[in-house]
Amino acid sequence: MIKMRRKEMRFSLKSLAAEVGVSDAQLNHIEVGNGTAPLARVNGLDVAGKTGTSQTITPDGHYSQDKYVTSFAGFFPVDHPKYVCVVVVDQANLPPEQNYGGVVAAPVFAEVAKKISKLE
């Protein structure tokens, strides 16, 4: 099993959003714009997504302190989704303090989204 890092603030924001009728897509759009994934932004393209960071499991069954799997799952355009892209990076060669989905996987999503948008 992979241990996920989650912020308490995220859960309360989602609960509040449900109360006032904000969709998950709008919340994820906020995350790309002002949250944990500013590196997923693409100029001229409205994208939304969610970051993920998890510790890997060591051979003896414990959580690794320095090996991570990072991810970013995104879609665009936000109002009428046409494309979905999921990026998963297993054990990026970075120090633990830089191994986060918003730093490692989100920029890859941005490059893929940029190239896909140019095909249209």
C-alpha cells in the first residue's frame, strides 16, 4: 500500500466547496492556478488537475524516507474537457524536499498539454 501525503486544508476546502456548489473541476483549476501545481499552467490554455506524492515501500515493508512516486492527473479545457493526461514519475533523481507531484510531474503535463493543443 502506498502512503499518500494530504493536507488538512484540502479536505476543509473541498467540504466548503461542496456546500456552496463549487465543482471538483473548479477546485482543481484553483490548484493549478494558485495551489500546489503552478508548473502545470499552460499559457492560453485552461487546465485543471491534481498532484500526488507517495513514499515507496522498502524491501522490508516500511515507507522509504527518500524515494517517492509523484504524479499529476490533469485535463483540459476546463469548461468542456477534451483531453486527459496522467503523468507518473517513479523515483525521480531529486532530493526528497523537491520530490513532489507539483514539481516533478506537473511540468511534464504542461509540456504534453502544450503539444496536444498545437495539434488542433
